[in-house]
Amino acid sequence: NSRIKVVPWRLQNIYNSAFENCTNLQEINLPYDLDILDDYSFRNCKNLIYIRFNNLLNHIGKYCFANCTSLLNVKLPSSLKSMKEGVFYNCHNISHANIPNSIKNIPAGTFSKCPNLERVILHGQITSIQEYAFAGCTLLDSIIIPINCTRIGNRAFAYCESLSQIDINAKTLQIGPFAFYKCENIYYIDLKSAIHVGNKAFAYCTNLSDITIGKNLIVI
């Protein structure tokens, strides 16, 4: 069967690797009471196109939808409180994604190697963007770093070849090593709120021609 429809409403947990490598699966409608999607639950479901998330989901485990290369745009529910690393790793066809206000941290590798991701909105409650979170999102052309964000991790936006505009609204910000490595279209960066910029954070940003550095920057 290519479809998982709403199964018993009282189902609260889909455990590790429950539907991993179900390569003919195309559509999922998650049950109403589902609380947790565990690690690798739908990894390598290469023909999965659509997920309808329920409105009570609290947690998504690591690499839950990794390598779902046919998956289209995802709308995460407002109930979601936490995600582990690599949830949408290597999902080639995702072009837009929403991050609900309930999420405070973008885990490592969340959208890494999503080459068609063009647009993602990071709301003001985000406090950190972890390692490799958007690495290799080659069509992502702009990003707004929200006001409460204090950390951009190692290689978080590395190899985002189309990225040209970075608006940093954060009050104080640490930027990790290689954070924007080989983002060749960045032409301007405002680091007035940065207090630490890691090794090679902007290495091989070959079009970078204008940089503003603030008085609080301690290390670059």
C-alpha cells in the first residue's frame, strides 16, 4: 500500500525505524493523538511525497524523514516542541518549510543537503542554529537571523551557493567555524552584534566586498 491513513486515534508513539525503507510509501496522515515520532521512523522512504502532521505532535526524532527524496513542502504543527538532528536531511525536493513558534533550536543537519530549499522563515523565538543545519541548501538566497538567536553553529550555512542576503537581527551572536563557508554570492555582512566569529566563517565568500564590524567583537 502506498498510503498510511489515520490509524487509531489513541496511537501516541511511532517507534524507531517503524516504516524505514518503505520505498513505495507516498502519503502519510498522522493520527490525531500522536505525541512522538521516534528516530528514523520514515527514513529512506524515497517515494514519500506528502505528510499531514497532526496538531498534538510534540517531538520528532533524529533522521526521521532523512533521504525522503520525493518529499515536498512541509508544514510542521504549532504543537511541536523539539526535534533531533537531521530530521529532513537529504530531502531533495523540499522548497519551502515553516518552523513553528514553539521550536527554540534548529538542530544539527535539519535541512542539510536540501538543494531545492528556497525559503525558510526563522521566527523570533529561535535561540540557536546548530551545525550543518542548512548546509548545502544551494537555492536558499536569503535568511533572517532572528533577534533571540545567540549562536550559529559550525558550517550551518556552508555551501549555500545562492545565499546573497543575510539580515542579522540578533542582539549578541556567536558565529561558528566555517558557518558561511563557500557562500559565494554574499556581498555584504553586518557583524555589529557579533561577539565571536569562528575560523574561516566566511572563507571563499568570493563576492564579499563590504563588512561592518561592531565594538563588541572579541574574536574573528
